[in-house]
Amino acid sequence: MSLSNALSLASAGLAASSKSAQVASENVANALTEGYARREVVRGPDGTVTTRRAEDVVLTAARRQATSGAEGARVTAEAADRIAGALGLPSDPASLSGRMDALDQALTSLISTPESRSLQRGAFAALDLAVTGIRDAASDLRAVREDADTAIGAMVTRLNAAIEDVHKLNGAIVGKSVARADTAALEDQRDRLIDEISGMIPLRVVDREDGNVALFSIRGAVLLDGRPEPFGFTPTATILPEMSQEGGQLSGLTLSGRDARIGDGRGILGGGALEAAFVIRDQTVPQATASLDAFAFSLADRLTRADASLAEGQPGALLDDGAALDPEAISGLAGRLTLNPALTDDTSWRLRDGIAAEAPGLTGRADQVIALRDALRTRETLPGGATSRDLATHLATLSAELNSNATRATRDADFARAERVGLSEQEAAAIGVDTDAELQALLLIERTYQANARVMQTVDQMFARLMEI
Amino acid sequence: MISGIRSDLTQMLALQRQSRELSHALDIATQELSTGRKQDLVAASEGNLARLHGMDTRLAQIASDQSAIDLFDRRAELADAALAGVQEMLDPIGTEMQAAAINGDAARARSLATDAAARMEGVIGILNSTTGGRALFAGANTDGPAIATADTLMTVLRAAIAAAPEGEDAVATFFADGGGYETLIYAGAEPGAAGSLSTGAPLANMPTANAPEIRFALEGLARAALSLTADDPVARQIEAGATLANAGREVIALREGLGADRYRLEIMKDVLKAEETSTSLARASITSADPHETAARLQGLEAQLQALYVVTARLSSLSIVNFMR
């Protein structure tokens, strides 16, 4: 071995040491950066030094799958919470149930003193509050549905952009890796994009040659393999309760121009936040709305039947957008329910004398009020329902069901989140930065550097000795 | 966490998550301690919100029933006091007039009849009394008054007698069901339905000035007044005295009926009170948070959070960096 050879080896060692120190410092600097994978120094057989990202393919895939589940559960839980909130907790006086109870009480008070102007107005106000409550609940439900539709639109836009970006990064990574340049930063970026996509659709990431990746949904749809497959969706700004995807008024999802079935638990794109949003739009909210509509119809129908002043077919106290009720068109009724214009604060005596009464009747006659109150208390089935209950219990049962749905969805979301957090922590432990380990490595690097420097010094001295000869 | 492998990020995330979870639990415990109510009613009722709401509804109905009974009771009390007044007006005068007329004390009988005629005004005044703007004896026509004035009554009655065929007891016809009194003098209405309690027990109606008992009393007073101008005052006064004496007993019967209704509803009220207590207790056992239990939980959480802070501080000083200086 010649002296100059030893000198160049020592110099390569110095370079390797400083490269390692640089990697260690980069790791320490990013110790708390989420999504940063630890860099490791790889020494080539020819003494060259390259870096590599730490990875744990199994944990990352498991964490991504857990992310899909957690995101889907979160979206579901948020919507379930809002749906339950639309009707409120039955024990809360401001809830719809509370308002129906207040109506019953106001009518009961009016029965004892039917001539009282203030009790008549109180009963009218209670009925008005109940109707407003039903309409507000319907509009809250509608907002949940519209928000789900908007969210789908935003997710689809984001999906297309993210898949396109992954595609571009694929290209850049291939270019760099051919040039043997450092691709770790680009891979970090690509991983973050893939994480984002997997929140919406559960993914399978397949490595192709030269650092390329291909993206498939877990259930087999191709999202990116050489070229990105575009998603298509058209958001609808105003969604009426009677509009549906089957009816053609709402947009479905397309992938590469073909209809992609989603939202029934079996579609190839299911399992993440995207499917959850479709389920909310196409199932959860329409079901809750239908129940509320049935309740609204029953309320209006009971009040109409109890009103002795009305002729057959004449509209009662509550109207469907100003017109008489139509038992064939219950869909969306809750949002259109209005008070009969004949019934106002000034004419609240009509609660005592009947909606069609021309003028106030006997001041102390409570028969009509008794009929109204007893109509609310009678056990009947709702349209499309099977169980006979009084109206307040029908409503309480509905909101209890929605509330327990919300509780269950929240619990599911909590479990899913805990699972994701656990896997994230495991993943971070496996591929994250341990500053203790880095500093330990740094101590070694320091020693190596000193040793190499010493070798150079010694070789230099040997050269000097040679020159003295 | 997999042992043996660690990273700074994991440690930070784990500590953050643990302290967040503990703080949240601490918030809930603090609120429950200060309000005495459980925060999560869904969990407290084991998901059975409908049952909780059933209790709320029942409590509200009991409150409505109680106030309906109270209202009835107040009105019945006033009506009873008014009827007691009517009874007092009738009581001694009938038998005394009857006795005086039979014993031939014409002057005494006449003065008693004059007195009776004057008392008609008082009785009608009582029957037209109102409470809180509500006519007591006018049935569903709460605006009142229940009856026309005594003068009108006598004028209409005299006209009816004049128009009546010979030999008919025009006074009895006038005060009978569907007679002139009911159609021309009584200004109230039939009582409307009184409604019922939530248990289905009926509430009772107040008597009206059209009740047979009241009509009978007015008939006695009218007969006494008519006797003053009659051809055979003594015979008429004996008749009027008998009617008045009976009328006194009839009014007592009316008061008894009212008292029985009041008693029945008083018992209902006790039953409702007992049900209210048991329902409230059942509801409280679901929704209220036991202060001792909550306080213990709060203390436990506090200690846990403090321990976590200590661990956080220790862990952050446990780094090679601190030993490389």
C-alpha cells in the first residue's frame, strides 16, 4: 500500500465522518417533526457514503389503514352528533321534545281557564315554538346533508390534486435516484400525501422499480399506476329532502369516467372518510329526515282531526307550506310546516274555538282545547311506523335513538382514533428520531474523525521524513 | 409501545395525549362536582333516554295536574262561600214565614215576605259574583253576568203569569227546565267540558245559576214577592215558605256535591304528590352525580396529572445532551 493511497483513504474517512455528522444533526433537528423518517448512513463497498430513510412497511401500512378507519369514524361521529343535536336531548327544555312538553302543558293550563287571553297566547306561542323547532331541526338536518355533499366535493378535489402530486413526485424521485442523488426529502413529502389520501380511501401502496410507487385502494381500485386516474363529482349547492342519488338529482362518484359504487359498504373505494360522507348524505340524514317528517305529519294530522270546526278536507292549524296536508307527500314536510295564517297571536282564541271559527265563541268552553290536547296524547302509529305511542313518546323515542347513535358513533371514533394513535406511536418509535441514539452516534463519529485526522497527520510525518532523506 | 425502540416524537406525542386525556377527565369531574349533575346523560341513562324523558314528561304532567286541581279548589271554595251566602239568605225565612202564615200572624208573614222579596236582589248579586274576572255561576259564558237583575226577573215573571192559561201554576212552569227563567233570565251557558287529569280522572264542573237547586231557591223568593200582591196572600205565603225551606236544603245538597268533588281531587293531589316524589327520586338517581364519588374521582385525577407532570419533567432532563457538557 502506498502512502498516498493511505492518505486518500483517510481523507475519504474524514468525508464519511462529516457526512455522518451532518445526517445526525439533521435527524436531531427534525426529532419532533411529524412524518419525518430517521435518515440512516449506508456505507458503500467502495467507501462512499449514502443516506437512506428508515422505514417499517408493515407498521406504516397498518397505521394508514387505521387512519382510514379513524377518519371515516370521525366524519360519521361528527354528523351523528349534529343530527342528534338537531332534535336535542329530550330532557333539555329547548329541545324539540321539551317544546312538545311545553305545548301539552300550555294546552292543559288553557283547559282550566279557557277564557284567559294570556293562556290562549301562551298556548299559541307554545305551538309556534314547536313548529319553529320542527322546521329548525329539519333545516339542521338539511345542513348536515349539504355539508356532507360539499365535503365530498372538497375531498374529491383534494384526492385528484394529491394523486397528481404523488405522480409528479414519483417522476422527480426516479430522476434523482437515477442520478444517485438524495431522494429522502421527496419521499417524506410523498409519504405525507399518501397519508392524506389514505384518510379518505384506504390504500395499498406498491413499490415499483426506481422508487416509483403505485396506489390502489385496499379493495382493488387503481388510483395511480403509471398514470393518475381522475375522480369525478359534482357538488349540489341546495339539497331538498326529496332529492336523491337514485333520483338523479345528486351526483355520484366516478373514477376515470366510470361510475364508482360507494356508500353501501361493499364498493371498491369504501372504508374511509369519502365513503362515510356518502353514507351521511344518502342514508343517515335521509332516514332521520323521514322520521322527522312522519312526526311532523302526525302532529299536524292529529291537530286537524281534533278540530271540530273544520269541514272535511279543510286545512287545520298546521299547513304544508301554506296548503292543506297531503298524506301522499310527507317527504320534506318537517321543513315546510307552517302555522295556519288564521291562527295568530291576536286570533289565538281559535285554539279554543277551532281554526275555522269566524268569531270567538263561549269564553269558558274548553271542549276544543281538551280535544287538541287529548289528540296529542292518544296512542297512534306514525305514517310508515308500526308502534302506537303518544306523540311526545314518538318524538322522545326518535331523539333517544339519534342520541344513542351519536354516542355509539363517538365511541367508535374514539376507539378508531386510539388505534391510530397507538399505531402512529409505534411507527414513530420505529422510524422516528431518538436523540440519545443520535448523540451516541455523534460521539463515535467524533472518535472516527479524530482517528482519521491522526492517520493523515502520521502519513504527513512519514512524507516529511522521506523528504529529509 | 414497542420496548427497546423509542423516538423523541413518540415520547412527546404520548405525553401530550396522556395529559390531554387527563385534563379532559378532570374538566368533566369538576363540572359534575359543581353542578351535581352528570355530564353525559346518555351514558348515565344507559342509552335509555326515552325512559328519562318519560319521567320528565310525567313530572311536567303532574305539575299541570296539580295546578289544575289547585285552580279548581280555589274556584270551588269561592263557589261554596257564595252558596253558603245564598243558603243563609233562605234558611230561617222560609220556615218562619210558613209558621206565621199558618198561625194567622198575617202582619208577621207579610213582613217576612217583603223581606224575602228584598233578598232576591242579594241572592242574584251573589250568583253574579266573579273571581278574577270570571263569572262563577255562568257556566261556559265566563264573561257573565249569570242572571238578569231581580227587577227584570220579576217583570218577565209577571208577564209570563199574565199570559199563562187559567189554572196553570205559571211560576212552576217559569222555573222548570226550558222555562222562561232558563231562556230569558239565565244569561250564562251550559258548562263546557271540564277536562280530565293526566290519569284520566275527570275534573268537576262548577254549578251554574241554572242548576235546579238555584232555580228552586229563586222560585221560593219569587213566590214570596208575588204573595204581596196576590188575592190570597196567606195561602201563597204558606206555599212560598214551604218552597223556601226546601230550597235551603237543596242548596246544602249542592254544596255537598261540590265538597265531595273537592275531597276527591284533594285525594288525587296527595296521590300525585307521592308519585311526584318517587319519580323525582328515580330521576335524580339517574342524573345526579354523587358528590363524594365525584370528589374522590377528582382527587385521583389530580394526583395522576401531577404525577404525569413530574414524569414529563424527569424524562426531558434524561437525555445524553445533559451529560455531554
